[in-house]
Amino acid sequence: IKKRGDIPLAHLAVVADAATTPFQAAKRADLDVGDNVIVIGVGGVGQYMVQEVKALGAGTVIAIDIDEERLNTMKSYGADFVINATGKNARDVAKEVKGIRKQEGLPGYGWKIFEATGTKPGQETALALLSFTGKLIIVGFGMQKVEYSISRLMAFDAEIIGTWGCLPEYYPQVLEMVLSGKIALGPFVQTRPMSTIQAAFEEAHAKSPDKRIVLTPDF
């Protein structure tokens, strides 16, 4: 078994959720080397989604979010291009993606899109970006309803796929990626004493933290 080196044991806690969910999403998308990818939402799960698709051999990776700081961070962790969607509708974002494709000579077909926000704007953006032979993987969860003409799936020969969590059988592969340095945990994890659980709970529910909170026993 490969030793964990200087990675704190507490940091590895996110392997059981935030770092493995994206791996199964990539599997469900049949992600292949060279595939072009869009990740919508680079919070707790999306920040690992970007890292993992890149580690698995993705070609161009575009990250979309409404937090400029998160987007800037992802430029160092797998995102080739970032789009700040603040104040923009789905059509606006689609135009920016088209501009990147044109600038880089990238195709308008075959993109793998991962929607990790679970929000209505995020899902509407994802649907607007889904095009010929593309695949949209729904990773985030929300209670809202979104209207979409499903006949477009036939016209585009496209797919919308849901994925929930991650099969335990994939955990060793994700752990190997972490231990080999292909996935960074440190910049995206914070540890706090277990005694701060109430404050941490309230904080996390008020706004999704940029770094996953891991509570450790007080000594």
C-alpha cells in the first residue's frame, strides 16, 4: 500500500465524498483521453471534478462559476479557461464558450458537460451548452424544475445522465490519484476542532465554503 506521505489523515476524509463523486461522474460520461470538458460550479465537488477530468486525460477544460476567486484558483488546478457567469444568462455563457471554441479551433460537438451546482441557473446553462453528440452529467442536486425540449436530445444525438455519489470500488483509484499528486486536497480542505461543530454547521449552510470543512477530535 502506498504511504500517504505528508498528506494529513483528516484531509483524506474528502475522498469518501467530494473527491470520489466526480470520479464516478467521469465514468458515467465515458470520459476518454482528449475529450473536451465543461464543469459548471467549482465549489466543494466541482473543484475536484476539474482536477480529475484533467488527470484522466481530458483535452480542454472550461470551468464556469460565479466566484472569481474560485475560478482563479482552478486555473492552477486543471482549468484551461474560466468563465465568470455573474450577471449572465445561459445564452451569454454559451456565447463565451463558443468564442473559446472558435479561438482555440475546438469542435462544437462531443463535449462532456458536468453540472455540479445543483442550481437552476447552473442547470439552464448546462442545457444551453449541450450540443451534438454531447453528454451532460448531472452531479449537483436541487429541488427546482427546469424546462427543456427533450426532442433536442434526439436532434443532437445527445445524452443527459444522472449520477449519485460513487461506488466503493472506485475509491482505491481516487486514493491512488491523491497519493500520486494528480489530485490536490490541501488547497481545498480546512480542519477545525469538533467543538466548533455548531458554528461550522451554520457557516456551511449560510454559504458553501470554498474549502471543505473537516472536523477533528479535540484533545
